[in-house]
Amino acid sequence: MKANEGTIDRGIRILLGVVLISLVYIGPKTPWGWIGLLPLATGIIGFCGLYALLGINTCPMKRRDS
């Protein structure tokens, strides 16, 4: 698995995941907040399977010095 998420993308995913998970404990207290585990996990890992299927890559290209 090669990283396909950039820094900003990962930060947004982690923030969104934490907010959604917090809905389980505060707010409407609905179990739907556990869906926040998905963006949280992909943000931490840096790889999104859907991005891979669609050919999307927000990770900046690494320059190779020869």
C-alpha cells in the first residue's frame, strides 16, 4: 500500500473522524457516529482504498535526486 493522501487531506480525515466518533458520546448519541472510524483510520494510515480504485492521489510527488 502506497500512501495516496496528502497532509491536508489526512488532517481533514482525522478531524472528521474524531468529530463523528464524538457524536456517539455527546450530541445526538447515535451509533451512526462509529462510521467516523473509517476516515480516522484512513487518515492515520495515509491510504484510501477508494482513492486507489478511482486513481486519485493527493500525496505530493516525491522528487528523486540522481
